[in-house]
Amino acid sequence: MQGSTTEFKRQAEAALHDATLQRAMAKAKGGFVDKRRLAVARLPEFAQIRAEAKAIKEHTLAHLDYYLEQFERKVLESGGRVHWARTADEACAAVLAIIGAASKQVLKGKSMVSEEIGLNAAMERAGHTVVETDLGEYIIQLAHEPPSHIIAPAVHKTRDQITDLFQAEHEKYGLTERVTETEDIVNEARQVLRTKFLSADVGITGANFLIAETGSTVIVTNEGNGDLTQILPRTHIVTASIEKVIPSLDDMTVLLRLLARSATGQEMSSYNTLSTGPRRADDLDGPEEFHVVIVDNGRSDMLGNEFHDMLRCIRCGACLNHCPVYGAIGGHAYGWVYPGPMGSVLTPLMIGLENARDLPNACTLNGRCGEVCPMSIPLPDMLRTLRFKEHERKLSKARARGALKAWGLLARRPRLYQVVTALMTAVLGSIGGRAGRFRSLPLASGWTQARDLPAPQGATFQRMWRRRR
């Protein structure tokens, strides 16, 4: 994974000074937000569906063992196999065992779980050739970069950058013309990938949902690459995490009404594909083998604790799209698979708070992520909980803990607080003088290195409030 969570501050600063990245993020920012707003406005019952979807996921999580076992039973009945993996290493080992020892060409549809477990690197170490088929994933694979968004992996790339990348990488296929229009770029990628689809031995996809009543896996895409990835190769492998299971097809229809609207502002994605087992005797196409690798990787530990709500996440990306911090720095600064608000909660839980302590603090707590989440996940509350745990475990700097301790001392003593704030207001107001602002101030360099700090004007708020009353 490019970067690291421990270097978040340095990486965020570099992102803010990357003019090309800033252009790409500015272009993408408005589209997601505006399209979601319009899509939700066109569905008067959105709030009702949102509440129903939350109830579905909560019911499933309360009976998770039952529905996972039912899913496995139905997959076996359809002729497939289910492989259980407690850790990322176990998941990669399961996939490699299915593929076999002989070198093979592997197609991959978009899968955040495969990114989480480091599957591509594991397959390449084993001598297999891996080709990403989602256009965004294909672009970042050529660039040797990780995704910067959970639904738009190459959102950080400008069209000129993609043009340069294709020109350099596609020359070996006889494609030497420099393509600059979006349609031409897409068509060139199709030309290259078509031969890969027809020659691949194994296809790997993720799953948006696992349907317990039928043993079906569901992928939601806009390109159709996922369909080709799972139909054309002889072996189809699905990688999915335990919380992806839901009871029924009826439940799937409820969640689908939220997913596309929240992710891309569509009423429905172009392709919503269900796969149930390997090819049957009367099927015209499909794989000969069907495998589902179900990954835990720390999720069981979240059941029933203060981070339980995070297991409702359907990976729509709405929280990223509405986050001012993500919008300013992009996804790579976060240093791991999951960026933005959902990543700032998930990453510390998966790789350890001590390894990702900056991420919960990379938030203004404006609350927009919680407001737009289709599954009503209280992300700001969980970020605050992680900050509390960081302080409790003394992972933050001693100076920061001392400042919070001093603040707590004042905040618990109203009269002392009023005296100290009145004194500070008077002193700073006097020092600020006619300018009415500070260009630098001890203990406030984090603010003043980027902007002036206004000097206090007049009395404290509490005194002004008492006078008005």
C-alpha cells in the first residue's frame, strides 16, 4: 500500500500542495454530491427505506452465524464451495489453493476486500498474472498505485495523466496513437482487455451482497466488466467479508434502492448481477467451478461493541464524497485501503489504533458523513470514541494530553473557567491591538502558519449573554 497511516500528516500536506491532485479532486467533488442530492429528492420514501435497510442489517448481524451457515448450505447445494478465512493471510492462502500451483492469468473485478487482504501481491508472488478489469482499477494498476476512493479508484487522476499512462503502456499492443477524449480512452482500454477476458483461467470478483436464501453473490457495476470476469474463465472466485450476507432477495431490493443513489446518484446501477453456483448442464455460459472465500479479518470483534454500527456499511462512498477533509487531500494520504470517514474508523480497528492514531483526528466533526450515510452509521460518534481511546491509552503526545487535562480542569469548574477566559480575553484583546488579529501566537502555530487568528473583541460570550438577558 502506498504511503502509511503513521505518515498521515506529511502525506496530507503533500496532497494539499499537489496542484494536479487538487484539480482532479475539485472536478470530482461536486458531481457526486449534487447527483446524490437530486436522486434522494426524487425518492420521497428515501428516509423510510433507509430505516428499513438499517433494520435488515441489524437483524442479520444479530443472527449472523445462522445466515452465514444458510448461505454456505445453499452454495453447496448449487455445486459451489465456501472457504472460511479468519485473517488476511488465510484468505490469500485459500485463493491461491483454489488457483493451484501452475502459473495462470487471473482476471479481477473491483473488490475492496481483495485490496484489504493484499490479494494481488500474493498472487503475483505466486507467479500468476493479474489483470484488473474495472476501468478505474485498471488505470491505477498501470500506475502502480492503490485506489484513492472505494467506488472511483482513479478519481485522483486527470484525463491528461490517463492519456500519458495509456500511451506509455499500450504501445506493446500496437496502440501508438495518443487518445485524449474520454470515449476514445475507454475504447482503447476495451481493446486491450478484450483479449485478456478471452484467455483468462480464473476470474475473481468481490460481492456487494451474499444472499442467504439462495446462495447467490451479487455485484453492482456500471461497466459490465464484472459479468465477463465471472462468466468467461473456467473458475470463478468471490472474495467477501462476513457482514455482506443478508437474508433474502427481497432484502437485496431494499438495499439496492439506497446503494446507487448514495454512491453515484443513479436510481440503479447499470448492472446488478447475481451468480448462483457453477454452470449447469443447460446453461449457455458460466464457470465450471464456483468458490466463495468469506473473510472475517477482525470483524467478529466489532459485533456488539461500540463499533458494531460500522458493520452496516454498504461501501457506497457517500461519506467520502461529503467529507471536506477527503475532498481536500484525496484517498492516498490516509495510507491504507479505506480512506475518508469510514476509513478513519475501520483502519484503526483493523490494523491497530497505535498504527493509525492520526486518522480519527483527521476530521472536523461537521457531521455530514453521518447525515448522508444510507445506513445511518454514526461515524462522528465513533471517531470521537477512537479519540477517547487514543487519549486513554496515552497514544497521543504528552503535550496534547496535558492541554486536554488543563481544559478538563477548567471545564468542570464554571467559576474558574469564567475568570480565566475573562482574563485571557482582556490580555489577548489588548495585545492584538488595532490590527485585531495575530499573525503568530505561542501554542497556536497550527492555526497561524496558514491564517491569521482573530483577536478577542470586547467581553466573553458568557458576559455578553448575561447582559442581553
